[in-house]
Amino acid sequence: MADGIGSVDRLTPVLRPVRAGNGFEEALEQILQVLRLGLVPVGERLPAERELADRLRISRVTLREVLKVLQDQGLVESRRGRYGGTFVLPRPDASGEGELRRRVESVDVEDALRFREVLEVGAAGLCAAHRPAEDGARQLRAALAATHDAPLADYRRRDTLLHLTLAGLSGSPSLAAQYAAVRATVNGLLDCIPLLVRNLEHSQQQHTALVEAVLDGDADGAREVMREHCAGTAALLRGFLM
């Protein structure tokens, strides 16, 4: 529980039954989102094949084909034995202007940033309006504390988990799923720019204010803090992209 949210809960916005016609492709997309969002940390094991296949509603044969692709890409490795399974590997270095430009060319950055803001602001307002129950409030506080305690190299993953926790507590599974998808896109861009300590300090102040507003039931305040928070991330990305 160090990340502030249990493994089953943190995967719920991403892992869902796939459509029969595109089982392989959709399963691959969802597990890639799990990896890009850092929902299973480097060095830890993905859920067992039986659990993954059940949650995605695909055969274990199809799942193994998906995992084989991820192994070939150097994203996971399979280990045998009593303590075996499929383990997450460190992602290849994504730093550098060339990699950033390549990723920018494959995504509509402005659209992704606007869509993220709409979803985030909406989720913050919904959470505050309904005020999380005791268990939800505990999850939110724990996720916030995990960002404060995070080493620099793990900050973005913990930040992602905090935002996913908020989306998950919005009461709308569709919103949470859409947010997980757009956050994976944004993370792909953020991974290409440096972590700036001053920016992280400011983000932490906003995170704290956001959680306080949600737990106080201040919907307008939660929406405004989240809007400013998203604008800060957007400005940072635009600064490095222009």
C-alpha cells in the first residue's frame, strides 16, 4: 500500500473487458497503458496470467501473445519457478530532444492537454461534490503522502497514482478510463523532459490544496486548483516543445 492505492484498485481504470473483434490489439493497448502509467512499478510482477485473462476476457493463449510482444520490446521479462511470473523492466531511456520530437509528431499535444484538463477538472469537482467516504478519503490522503515521500526518480509515477486515485473516486468509471488513456499519452511526453525541483514543489502545494478542497467538499475550489495545476503542466510542456 506504499503507493496509496491497492494493486487491484489502481488497475481498475485501465483493465477492462475487450471487444471480441480486436482482443489482441485492445489487450496490448491496455497493458501498455499499465506500464506507461507506472501502475506496476519496475521490478514488480504483473497480475497472474489467469487474473489478467479473466479481467480482459481473453484467452490465455491471446494473453501470452500480448506478453510475448512486450518481452520483445524489452518492457517485461518472464521468470520461471515458484516465484516466477511476468516482471516489469526499466523502460529504455526516453530523454533527448529527438525522442521528444518523435513523440510529438505522433500525438496532437494540444488536444491531449485540453482533454486532460476537462477530465481532471471534472473529476475534481465530482469528488468534492460527493465528498469521498472514509475509505476513499484514506486512499486520497495516502496517495498524496506517497508523492511527498517519493524519491525524485519515482515522483512522476506517484503523481500519476494520485491523479488516478482522484479519477477513480469521481464515481464515473468511464471518466476514469478515459483519464487513464490520456494520462498515458501525457506521461509519454513528460518522460522526455527533465524533472524540475521548483516545478515539483509548486505541484505539491497544488496537490495538497486540491486534496483539502475535495475532502472539505469545496467543488468550486477543487476545480480551480485542478485547472491551475493542469495549466502549469501544459505550460511546461509547451515550453520544451516550442
